[in-house]
Amino acid sequence: MALDPSSVGGPARALASRIASHYSAIPTVEAVVLSGSRTNSLGDNKSDIDFYIYSREPIALETRTVAAAGATRAEIGNEFWEPGDEWVDGVTGISADIMFRNTRWIEEQLDRVLRFHQASIGYTTCFWYNVLHSDPLFDRTGWFRALQERARAPYPPELQIAIIRKNYPILRRNMSSYIHQMELAIKRGDPVSLNHRVTALLASYFDIVFAVNRDPHPGEKRLLQFVPKLCAKVPADFSRGIEELLASLPAMDGSVMQKANVVMDGLDHLLAAEGMVPS
């Protein structure tokens, strides 16, 4: 398929075209796609550009370095999360975030949720969402379009149940629940542990909310904006409850637990209304 950077506007279009042209020349590359906030209405002119390079084989670092020629700052060969490169383009001043994925690996990620209905602790369906909401700039054989078509499958009810069953008990039901661990952190005067457990609590909380709505999870950013936009069914006082919980954390006292339980109560009421509270 020919290069198509038309989904990107303004100065970003030239950058997208250069990156797509560079990687499309590599025979093992199946697709170059644009994703992230530049492909949804929540992005702004400060957003970086997220590219995913789908290849059958790893791409040499030397080749990746050439793609960043002229950058004012570059990090090539990052391996902290997914393999990737980041740089600030010297012409446009726009930050480019390039991630490299094996074609078989992303197929397996879709299989995990759409075929085998395997839940994770938080963020279960993020890769699914990412595929759905990416724009192919280059698609050598139509492989990525076929992958997207497969990703447009209905949300499996078995996956919805699996996500709730895996994430719900660890919120506050089990002995090792996040709520219990938060209580212990406050008693110990351990703010690092408290913040860590609240983050984990919210990861599972959001996974459940998106599962209730049968919507793939958009990832960790801008969730207070995404949930009202994507989800018809949300806990009562959703945004206020979470904002008040986060604002209470520096107090390191009982107000934190009170706010956390208000957030959990709202989720319980939503699940009860939908007949989805796990036994």
C-alpha cells in the first residue's frame, strides 16, 4: 500500500511522511501506523507523535539511528517498556515516539483477549484499543487493515466476565486487597506504598469500568476525560470521587480511606445495577 500521511495535519505531516518513507523501505516492515493522542480528539499541539513499526524481524539500531537524523535530542534503543526510540525533530520541533512490534506478537495480543478471553490485573484490553485506533501510513500487503478488521469484533461477554472476576476481589474483598494494603500503609506512615497501592487500585477499577461498558481500554492517560466520552455506564460522581481520593493522599489519614471507599461504593452500585457483582 502507498504511503498515506494525510491523517496528520500541519507540521506533523512532513515528519510523519519522512518516518513512514524511511521504514517502508525496509523489506521486513509490514506496516507503519500512527496512534496516540494525534488520532483522537483529546490531543493538542503539544502532543508527541506516536508511531508503531510492525515488522516480521527486529530492525537494526543503525537503521533506527538514521531515521532520527537531524534530531535536536534523541534516545535510540530504549528497552524500558516496548522496544522504542524517541527524539525531537530538528525541523518541526515535534517529539516523535517510535515503538517497534513484531507482527506475530500483536496477533497474539488480540488472540489473548478476543479468542482466549484472558484478563490481566488492569489494562487488559489496551493493545486491542491501540490497534483499533491507529491510522496506517503504510501497509505493505494489507496485513494491518486485516488486523484492524479482526479487532472490530464485538466485545466478548466471556472477556467482560473474566476481567471483573480477576480485578474485583483485589479491590477490597480479599485479605490482600488494595484497600487493606492502603490502610496498612497509612498506619506505617508509608506514603510511597500508599501511592503505589492507590495507583494499582485505580488500574483495576478502570479495567472493570471499561469491561462493564464492553469498551476496549484506551490506556493510562486522560482517563477522566475518556470514561465519560466512551462509557454510557459509569459510577455515580465518577470524576469527583476519584479527584477527591487523589487530593486526600497527602493527608495520610482516615480521610484517604473514606474517599477510597466512596469510589469503591460507586463501582459496587454500578456492578449491582448491571447484575455483575462476582459471587
